[in-house]
Amino acid sequence: MPGRGSGRLMDLVAEELNGVGARSVVVDEDDYSYTIVADVKGSLGRLVLKVSADSSAIPRSRIIDLLIMHRVFNAKPILVGESRRNEELQDGVLYEQSGIPQLTPKTLGDLLRGKPIMMKNEGGVTKVKIKGWLLRELRLRHGLSLGDIAELLSVSRKSVYEYERGSIDVSVEKAQLLIELFGENIVDGWGLEVKDPDQRIRERRVEINHVLNLKVKESYLLAHTHGKYAAITSNGSVLLGDEHSREAEEVSNILGAQYLRIH
């Protein structure tokens, strides 16, 4: 069973998912790479959540499982917790661990209810993403040059140019100065992007040619899930296991996949 702290967090997350009418399966054992698998209406879609009080304690093998599920089932992996490496996570901020989005339970709840995440912590620095096209439009509308904005923010003209292109992010303090200058919110929300998943799951790639007359296009070895393999076939995605498991079938169903027994 999950530890006491993780169990409390799992209840909070399950309550948030129920509140938005998501289909979900809560896994009672802590041995799996995920704690909750869910299908949320709207843009979030399928989620594989690992709930842990301290996400830095999640082993690499479980991280790889989550990345494989992202690849095969098009499910967004999210780590949900309150701390990592003795650092308390802040609400309303997007973090990242091993390329996987990391959120507090409250931030996840806000996201489920349609509230975008406006801040991201990278390397201990909190940044925001600005709408570069809007910054340029407002600058020109007010008759300001790149140099004028650069002077206000104490940055180079090139940095302002890159802000407008959307190629670099802005500190919270600088974004606030721009909002005060133009009187409009130019901050954009962050998406739940997964970084470089293909490179890290390559070590788990295995060759399975056919499963029950289905041609297998890609297949991966799983370490701590309801199945032994995850595969993309000629008839969609499948989770392959060697045991009859109702929970495995429920997990597969939420992931939009089939659960097939192999011997």
C-alpha cells in the first residue's frame, strides 16, 4: 500500500478527478509506475499520474514506464506531489522532472477545471511565457522601439526581439513590468510537454512481430505496470500481459487500448 503521505495525496487527486467527471482507475498498490490512470474530457485527454509525496524518490525505471505509456497510448504523464529533494513545490507553478511535468495537487485541480498554468520553474528560476505577437503589437501601437522596451527591462534589444518571436521566456518580474506598462495581460499558459521521450525509451524497445494476427509496429518492455509489454499495432495500441486481470482491462480501456493476454 502507498505510504501515509502519498495515500492522502492520492485521495485529493482522485477527488479532483471525480469533481470534473473523469473516468479513472485508482491503483491501490504502490508497486506500479502510475497511481491513477484517467480520461478527462477536453484537451487534457488521457492522463497517467504518479502520486508521490516526494517525487525525487521515484525510480528511473518507473519514469521510463510513464514515457512509454505516453508514446504508445498518447497519455500525458504527470508527477503529482508536494516536494522534491527537500524542496517544497509551489501551487500554480509547472515543474519538470526527467522531462515529465510535475505539479502539486492544487495545480492539477486548477488545470482540470480549466485554469491554465502561468508560471514554470526551470533550474530554480520561475519564468513565464509571454504572447510575443501581442508584445510586438502593443509596442508598435504605443510607438515604442525595441530599445525602449530593452531599457525598461534592463535587457538587450536582441532579448526583446526574441521575446516577440516567442523563442525565450521572461522572468515573472519582467513580465509584471510589461503588464504595468501596457495595461494588458500578455502572459500565456504553459502546456504539459514531455521532453525527449523517444531517446529515453529506446533501451526498452523489443521486437514483437505479431500478436493474435495483429501486425506490431512498435513494442516496448514495461517494468512496473499491469502488462509486460506496450505495443502499437495495425489495429491500435495494446497492453500485453500474462495474467487475467480486471483492473488491467479497466486501465487499458481508459487508455483507449486493448488488454491482451500472452503466454
